[in-house]
Amino acid sequence: MNHKIKNGLKLGKLAAAVGVASLLLTGCGGGGSSSSDDGSEMPQTSSLPAGLTLTMIDSTGPYYYSYQTDTDELTDLNALADSSGDSAVQKLRLTDVSSLGSFVQWPDFRMLLDEERLDGKYLLMKPSYQMGDVILGGTAESPGDFSQLVHFHDTDLAAHSGDEFYGADDCAQEDLDAGTCSGAYYGLQRLNAHIAEQNELNEELAEALPEGQNLCRAYIDPYQKFEHEQEEAGAEEHAHGALTHFALTDTGRIYFYEEGDSSLVSTQGFVALEGVSSIANCSRTTIARASDDGVIVFIPDTQKLYLVDNHGVDYHQHSVWDMADILPAGEYVDMLAVLGAGAEHDEEHDH
């Protein structure tokens, strides 16, 4: 398959393309000291979790793709941008390899049609950006920290270019008082509030990890977090379970914690991701929601996606997919972002 693939190229179900070799399933335990390893073997999955859009960059081109897990449809986003008459879609176009740093995932909860909903987004950061820093919109003379902000416009993937946020770091006091600052200003405020929350989570999990383990990526399911916040505010009548805090270490282990009385409490042993012994660049790893039951993890060093879920038992590595079975031949994924709420609870996985 060459790079000049058609927009919306159908790959067919991953079961046919991947085969047994790339579904590197080793059973419920998922490695490490996960206590769920009862010797039974989980059924192999034939496709990635439903309800997700993966976007992937190979920086050698740069090549830029989206992949819809519901339809097994791969789209060349650069070609899509070139052929589109929509200026927001045109802004997806990537041309400058030197501008490619990492992705920042942003679960932006905001008011949409008088209802607070999650508008999932990601930002393509410049190489100079350090994870956890305040994200600046910048000015024409001193451009900001990101080149694209990407999310769905209705059903179409589209982008806002970084220059749309020039000057959005500040707002005059009279506009602040009147609530009439620009949409870009309020967007940056929400974004940096999320960054501050993420930094707090990073600190908590780094402190909770066993000696010798260094935090690479911290994650809380944003949908479940929102549900917990609604319950605490008295907006929901039914209670959800404890909120899992995921900690990926630079040795490829995932640890699991919940809030205790005064600190985080470990809920089980770790899961060791298959084939991962070290991670060279944590800023290019990804953890995202796969469903109510677990997460999907991308590790650039292995060029694999991992499904880690619990569906009624301890968390364990459920499935593994090779990126080579999703992309055109010979291409590499330097970074990957995930949009979408993922699959609903899978009753077939209940134990």
C-alpha cells in the first residue's frame, strides 16, 4: 500500500489483516503481578474498541492519518485537507516536520446547546513545549506553543490553527468583568485549568508509585470523573464505583490506584505491557478511554496499541495490535491521539 491512499480507504476488519501473530494475547493476567491471572484465556478480539477515532503522525513525511474503529476506515488527512473546500478541514494539513513535538489530549467539558458535554480535543504541540507547562497562545511576533487544535465539527474532523489563538493569553479587565473576552481566551483558560489538574494528578501518582518506578503518564477517565463530580454536586442519584487512577511508568508497567482517606491506595498489582522494558519519550505515549471497563495505550517504542481492561475482574492486558496492520506499508507512528467516548460496557466480558 503506497502513501497515496484514497480518503476513506477500507481496510476490512482487523481480524483478517492482523492475524493471530499481532493479537499477542497471553491470558487474563496481563503480566506483572496482576492478581487476576487465574490461568484462563480471554477470547481474542477481532477489532479495536468501537467508538474511537485514532489520529496518527509519521514525522518523516509528515504523514497524517485518521482511523475510525467503527468502520475500519483509514483516511489520509493531508490529502483530505488538500481536497476540501472547508477552511477548517484545510487547516489539518501538515507540512513542517520541524513543528512536530507531541500531542496533548484535552477532554474539554463545556456548555454545548445549554448542556454540559465533553468536546474531546487534542493539540499538536511544538517541540519546545514541555509536558505540564502552561500552554500559551502567543503572538505573531512570538508564536504560541501549539500549531493545531483538532476536534470534530459535527461529524467532520477539523482543526484550528495556532495563529487563531494569538493574543488570547490576556483579556482587558473591563471585558473580564463583562464576560466578553474572546472565545479563544476562555478556551485557553479551560485548557490550562485541565493542565493544572493533570499536574496535580502527576504529582499524586509519582508519589504513590513503588520505589524504583518513575511516572511516565497519568490518566483518569474524563467521563467517569465528570460523573463523579456530578454525584458530589448532588446532580446524580446513583453512585458509580471508585475512580481509577492509572499510572504508566517508564518501564512499561501500569499501576492502579483509588482515593484513600489521606492518599492514593493501590487496588491491585501492576500490569506489565508486553514487549515494553523502557520508554524513550513519555510525551509521545498515549492513554485514552476504550470503554467504561478500561483504556487503550500507545507505546511508540513497540509500535503497538494495548487494551487494558477489567470487565469484572482485575485490570489486565486484554489485546495488542501492531500499528503496521493499520497504516500503509513501511510507515511508523511517532505520535497518536484518540478522540471518542469508546465502546459501551461489553456484557459479553462479564464474569
